[in-house]
Amino acid sequence: MSDTGPLLTLGQPNVGARRESYSSGVVRAVWTVAPAFAVAARPQDLVRRPDEPLWSSVRTPETPLGWIEVQSSRRRALRAIIVKLHRLQNDVWGEKYLALEIQEELLCRITRAERVIQSKRAQVKQLKNELKARNHDRQKVLVIRSAMADQEKIVLSEKGWIVTLKSIGDGIAFIYADRFDLKNFAFHPAPGFITGKRGARLERSILRHTFHLGLVAVLHDLTHTLRHADLTVFHPNRPPMMIEAKSGRGGNFARLQRQMEAMTKISDYLRTDELIEEHGIRRRVEAHNDIVDHGSKVTRLAASLEPGSSIIEEVEPGLHYWLTDWYCPNSSIESTMREFTGRRIMFFQVNQMKQVHQGYLPFVLTLVDADVATRFYAGELFITIILDLDLVTEIMRKNGLDFSVIEDSATFWTVRPLEKPGATNEGLSYIPYHPIGRIAAEFVTLDWLLKSIIHLHRSTTQLYDDIKASPPSIDVMRKIFGL
């Protein structure tokens, strides 16, 4: 397949009238609400070939977060919120008011952490100005720098706490919406602080009023994934509705227009499963089957993990889950890794995925035990997934495909028909890191992932052949090239 071919993504497309699209609107006052309703390592850093060092990058230590170490009350609060979220997950509409209760608590805790960050940043700025003054002896300079480091450590700790709280907000959104739909809302600049935000009072009023109407709303500032508009309203029998809340005169009209265009673009894509972009046509194809994951298995392994120990299990052929307690000695880690000497494998450092906000199902929903989820977010439980690339190659060849791993930040795996020469791009499909990352971010099964890749490749090939047989119209080509 040439580089200018169509781009296909997995999803749950709108087949016929099976599902409606998101709708959107602007709300200028609460009374107008209608009842309608740690950065992950680069991919190439996770691949180890047989001739490379074995455990140089196997484990990236993650210091338990300061908010867990210092304030046990936060740990108890986190566990209590996760318990409520799991109750909501088990009875989506019967326990819908838990969604409001959780968000109210998230609002209080996030704004409190933001105020601490603002205070500590002001102190750091003051210390920097003090450090610029002359005539300080060496001891004084050391004292000031130590004080700055202490304040910055608190800021980092509060940021980690906010990241964890917003993951719980994501959990509410993913309970009520399809994960493939929500992914499209995640690739947008993250919002700033809630504290001091203009229009925050109106947004909170809309949130509470929506639940008063018997519906469910999610405040986007409490999530990592929902980055368009201000709120999304969910109805049991109608499509979700995005709301852009504007108080007063509505703010900057040009900015509002850009926001509405972005919301409409996503809404149209979810409705038609097709989007014309600068580099071509993006089209969603239906996944071969519903996602299958090992969430219950990894939860069981984590619950059975003894303090200071590690455990490894092959959950399916070619896929190992390796769980390590934070206090496990390095000698035990090296002993475990010797099992994979001489094999071409890939590591997925699951803990780092907590800092990757790209529309993945949050860990608070996949780790179905509140104690396990709390330990994981506290940095006391380290999870590594080991993938046997030789087995992946073998499976692909049985399906008539050649498989390879390329060292590129945008495209990670490639597949092509075995009969096609490797010197050309004909029949070549690029598999980006996002679907592959579901192995670590959502604990999807290897069998589901590989069948999805094979299905996607065949769908792409068929679409490409159809386009060659019947090229796009002049109007479509003009849209693609912006003419």
C-alpha cells in the first residue's frame, strides 16, 4: 500500500441506524439546559533483540508517590472512590447518582491540590529571586536550594495526585461511552487548572442540574480524555450530547466558532465513520470481535503477590505477565529474566502508561479489585508485559503476512503479503503504536490484537483496491487538498 493510501482505524462503526452520532450545542446559562440531555518509553526502547543486553532497561523504578507515603488519608480516600466507581460500573443507571457524588469529590480534591501547587510555585519563585541576590555564603545558597527542591517535590507529588484523580474521572466517561468513540476526543491540548477558570461556576451548575433531570453528565475538566467542549450529557436512549458552556456574552466568538467546528468534525466522523483529512481519507472499520482482555487475570495475580516478591505467568501463548512488588530485590528480577535469554521479545512497562493519556480505558476499570488498583496507582506494584515477537511472526506468516518491527516513533509494526517484494510499499500496512499499546494500557489479549491487525490489513487492502477501481470524485479530491 502506498503512503497516500487510505488510513483505517478500528472502532465500532455506525452500521446503518445501529448507533447515532454525538450531538453538540452551546449553553449560555444553566436554565437553558434541555432534558435531551512518567511518559511511556519510545516503542524502539521496548524491543530487545537477542544480541542486546538483557536487563539494562527491564525495570524503570517508580518511587511510590509522596501523597501515598505522607498522607494515608489520601490512600483511604482513593480506595473509597474506586469502590464507588466499581459500584457504578456494575449498575450504570441504577447507581447513576454515584457519578455525581464521585465528581463532586474529585472537584474538591483537585482544586485543593491546584491551590497547593500555586502556593508552592509562588514560594519557589520567591526563593529564586532570593537566590539571585548577592553576598550569599555557600551555606545560605545550599539552604535556599534545598528549600526549593522541597517545594518542587511537593508540586510533583500534587501533580501525581491530580493525574490519579482524573483517571477516575475518565472511568466515569468510559462507563457510559464506547472506548473507540472516546479515543477521538483525547488528542487535543490539555486544559489548565480548574481553579480560577472563567465559567467554572456555570459548568458546575449544568453538571448538577443534569443529574436533577435524571440524566448523567461528565465534567471534562475532571478527565484526561474529554478535551473538546465542557461537558458531555448521557441519556439511556439517546446519543450523548457535548455542551460548550458560555457565561455572560459568550466570550471570544472566533474561538467559539473554532470549538464548534472541531466538535462538529468529530461528531460527523462518529456518524459517518469517514473523515477527509489533509493526507487522505480516514475511515473506521468494525473490529472483528468485541475486545477481550486479561483484566481479571492480572487482578488475580496482583492480589496473590506476596510483599517483596515477584510472580510471572504466561497468560496466553507468547504473552507473559510479570508482576513485581516494589521491595522485590534486584537479584530476583535478574533470575526471572534469564528465562528469556536468546529470545526476541518486547517489553511493555505498564506503570508508565498511567502517564499516557491517549484515550485508553483507565486502569481503575480494568483492575477490578480496589486494593490492587490502589497499590498500582501508589507505585507499589510494578507490572511488565513480555511479548514473544518470534511467535507473532509465526502467527502472521500462517495468515500469509510478513511481519516486522521498525524503529519509528509514529509507526511501530508493519505487515505485508508474503508474496509482495520487500523493496516496494505495495501491500504494506503500517500499524501505529496506539493499537499495540492496548496490550499494556488495557491488557487486551494477544489473540484479539493480532486478529484485529489481520482484519484491518485486509480491510485496508480491499478499500485500496476499490479506490483504484473507482477513484474519488473531483469534489472529494478538492477537500483533501484544500482547494
